[in-house]
Amino acid sequence: MKVAIIQDWLVTVGGADKVAKAIFDVFPDADIYTLVAKEEICDELGIPWNRVHTSFIQKMPFSKNKHRAYLPLFPFAIEQFDLRGYDVIISSSHCVAKGILKKAYQLHICYCHSPLRYGWDMYNEYLEESGLVKGVKSWMARYLLHRIRQWDLLSSFRVDYFISNSNNVGRRIKETYRRESTTIHPNIDISHFELCEDKQDYYLTSSRLVPYKKIGLVIEAFNQMPDKKLVVIGGGPDLQAYRKLAKGNITVMGYQPFDTLKEKMQHAKAFVFAADEDFGMIPIEAESCGTPVIAYGHGGSLETVCEGKTGLFFKEQTVEAIIGAVNRFESLGVQPFSPIDCREWAEKFSEERFKKEIKDFVEQKYKEYNSLQ
């Protein structure tokens, strides 16, 4: 079978990009189609540049660094790819990749990271973070997102089978598109994270420093626990604000290279995770280091953290709930969760497991699809 892989864009090395690379590893003869791509990012991921086909957005001004500015053109751009020569189309979609046009004889499987976030479940957060709550620009943005929601729902019917990256996203696919899905958790390359049983006297949190990640909430909680140390790693627009917010027991390091992040992750007594994520890879990376996780017990965390074995949950995104969870963690003893148990749990999310499950799913559905032709 001849395979095409559709990715929203390839301009950073994020979770969705790593998924697309893993799918390419399973089908190494595939071609990759994407709205916009950076050659150096493809090189870093290990994707041959001569296999990558970009849309007209690639030639638009500043598109490689400001691609989201062209959001109104995304639906039109993704529909311009000519995919008639392929038997199977696999889209890795959190925006518009699933919206490609296909023939009736072609099989389209969508690995869905989330229904379009800023069109559906994070609509109000997006408007708030973009400063588009009031005024003429706000109404223009709201109308644009309304039209994109209409297209997004319509384009969901172009998918033959949905794969969700978590049961959490599977429920949202059902709610948003009224479609069933099969969960295959994404690939986590834990081979670069080594087990470490030497834990030191500090907590760690890390992510891109934007409001919905709730890093500010974690900082506020530790501001009220001056006897407990917190290390914050990550870059983003809120970096300076968080540095001003943090008191003396908190170190806000900003963006750090991988080796520094890994070292801090290995020796932390626990990783604190307050975001409500679709899935969330970083708790598994922490667990692969043998580090337990104190997480907001909602969304993807319910699948990435095993309560009582690799960590514990707090039930509300509040300062009081985080303080209560940290105190409960410490009341359990010096090292309440086994680093070995944490590592063994993380290994269930391995890259090898993902590739096998994707390969088996695609081949099975292709066989079934052909039998119906």
C-alpha cells in the first residue's frame, strides 16, 4: 500500500511532530504533506526533506515563525494537496490535517491529538490569552472561529477511522464529532531518560510558560510553603512575570537544554503537574526517571499517572489543593513511591509499543476496507 502522512506543520519538535516521525518510521516509504515546515526541524526529527511536501503557506511572508497568523487560510490550504496516488492517508491532526480531500477508494485514518482546541474546548481561553475578549477585533476573531468550527465539523466526516491519543481525547471526539475512536497512547521516547533513585530536597515543574499550563498556580502554592523548594524550567511569554512572582524558595530557570532538564527531573523528589492536558507527555518522562508525579486529577493525567503507585492527584486547580497534595505526599514518608515502579509504569508508553499498535491498526483497517470495495 502506498501511504501519505499529513501533519499540520513541522516547525518545532513537539509531541505531535514526534508522533508523525514514529508513523513515518513504521511506513518509511511514505510521503509527508504539511502546511509549513522547517528543513532543520525535519533534519532534527530524522525526516528526509525530499519526502516533505508543503502548501502555498510555506511561501507566505514569515510563515515559518508566524504560521498561526495564517489560520484563516489553513482549511483552504490543506484541501489543495493532491493525494490521488495513495492507498492510505494517515493524518496526525490537532488543527486541520484531518481535512484533506480523498477519493472513495482511499482509506483515511486520523490520529487525533485533539479536536481543534481554539475552536472548541479552549475557545474562551484562546480569546482571553490573545487579548480578544472585547472590541471589534474580538468579534472578528469570534466570527472566524465560528466559521472554522463549521469547517472542522464538516471535515470530520472525511475520516474513515479515528485514533485518539488518550481516552480523554476520545471522549471529546465523541462529543465534538459524534464519532467513535480507538485509543493508542502516543510514543514517549523514554530511552533518553535513565532511572535515578537519588532524590534531593526539591520539587520540579516544567512546561511552556503560558497561562493554561498553570505554572503560576504552582508558584503561588510554593510561595505559601517557604520551607519547600521548587525549581521551574521552561520558556515562554510569562517567564518574567513568574520570576517576579516567585519568592526565595523558588528558582525559575527559564528555558534549559535537555541534559539540564533531565538532571533536574532525575533528582527531584516529585514533579508537580497542574495543567489540564489532552494527554501530557512530561509526567511520563518524569516517571521514566523514577520521579513520582503530583498531578491535577483530570484529563490526560488520569491515564499518565497511576495514583498510589507513581504519584497522587489533587482535585482542583487551586493553590489550596496543590498545598494539600504536597503535604499529603510528604506525610507518606521520605520516598513514598518506588522509583522502580515509576519507571516500569513509564515503559508501558514506549516508542516500540506505539509503532506496533499503529502498524497493526492500519494494516487491519486496510484489509477490512479493501474487502468492502
